[in-house]
Amino acid sequence: MEGTSLYLPIVILLMQCSPSVPVSVSTDRHKVEVKEFSDAVLSCLFHTEKDQNPRIEWKKKGKGVSLVYYDGHFKGPFEGRASIEGATVTLQRVTQDDAGEYRCEISAPYDSVNLGETNVTLKVLVPPHTPSCEIPSGAVTGSVVQLRCREQQSIPPATYSWFKDSKALSPPWHANATFLINSKTGVLEFKAVAKEDTGQYSCWASNGVGPPKMCEAKHMKIEDVNISAVVAAVVVVFLVVVVCSCGGLFLHRNGFFSRHRGRSFWISQCHGAAHISSQTLHRTEDTSNVNYIPPPQEDFKHTQSFML
């Protein structure tokens, strides 16, 4: 009994000297995923050393930092559609605009460590919308054909499946397959289409958040190459080339594509004709301003044409 009384003062002294726990902040879930238009709970748990009425703030990180909860009130777009219990916030009917990183801050001025914080990331899941499909109405046998399916609003991104005549097309696993399906990009590619590929094609998009969505089915018809039409087109092109070549050769032989230094004129005079080039006429016009003496008349008595 006397020994116990000796240890009691030591125990009391140790209890008085032991440090108290300063403000600490934590969360149950650092990442929260909810469907669009549902409620999201952002957990924030705290413990203070002395301050029994700490200041609670919620902020959202983006291009900057915006206030969510401050001075006992919700701010901006959260006003009227959010509630708080302790430091845990519930956002009602969240949309994509609400997705992002949130920070809970607890300020306890009377504690030795007077500030604590924790982060919570909110991801809003969006079900797929009706995809847009690009399906050609027709193609010829042996050609490469691509069918495309796109949906860009779902979160996480949708995966795609193709149907022909309301039956699912399974992605082939062997190297000699006649078509390929990329479930991530939504492309259905035929390496060489055949007449058997004619049918109604449709695509659906799914991401596990909501029901899958399907585009309107479209008919694609595969036809054989029209040999007679191809031959006729080749013949027509050949005839056009021949006619153009003959016409060009005829014009070239008649001097339409050659460069002459001048044209000649026949001037009848007396009993014969004089052949005078156009350059000579121009030369005569150029010398009209100088003292030009025309040749004597007897030089024109020749009956044969000559060039001046």
C-alpha cells in the first residue's frame, strides 16, 4: 500500500506533462464517384486540442480557388443546394460543373497547431448519349469500307459494339478476318467488302453508368463492279485523248503553235505581185519621221514576187 502511494504522484505528473493532440483533419473517402444528378457526400472529420468551436471552410480548386462554404454559409452555385453536418458537406443533384478537387480547412486559433486540411476529389459519372454513326449507303465489292460510331459526352468514355441486322458482330480473333472492330474508337473496318456484307448496321455505346444508347440503323448495299460501264468509260477517255492529240498535231502543222517573225502580204501590182512582209511594213512606218527616199519606180517592173 505504501508502494502504491509512492507511484501515484509520478503518474499524475506524467499525465499533466503529456502533450495534447493538436487539430487534425481527415476524410473517409479521398475520391468520390457519383452519377450525374445524384447527391455527393464530401466527408471531413476533425479533432481539436482546445478550441471547441473551430472555423470550418470548404474550397474548390480550379483555375483559381473558389469558396464553397465560408462563415457559416454556402457560396455561389452551392447556395440553396448543399448542406453541412459537422464539417461533412452534401452536394445535391451534382453535374459536371461540380466535378473537381475540394479542400476542407479547419482553423482552431487556440490550438498549438491551429490549421488542418484534407482534400476530396469528386468525379461525376455521365451515362452515354445517343451516338452518331457514319454508315455509307453503298460500296463496290473488294473495296475498303469504314463505319464510324462516336459519343463524346459520357464519363468514363464509352466503348462501342456493332450490330448487323440486329445481331451483334463479335470482334474476330484470327488474323485472316474480313473485318476489324475497335471498341474504343468505334470504327468497324472491312478490308475488302463482299456482297454478303450488305445489311442494316447500327452501333451502341455503353460505359456501365447508365443504359447503353444505340444509333439509328442504316442500310449498306454492296454491289459488284460494273465491267461494261468501266470499259465504256475507258473507251470514251481514249477517244477524247486521240481527238485532242490529232487536233493539236493539225494546228501545229498549220503554224498555230509556231512563232513567226512576221506575216507576209501579197500586193498585186502591174502584171505581177509583190510579196512584202509585215516586218518590212513596220520598218517603213518606223522610218516615216526621217528623210526616207523611196526606191525608183523601175525596181517594181519585175513580174515575180520578192521580199523587201
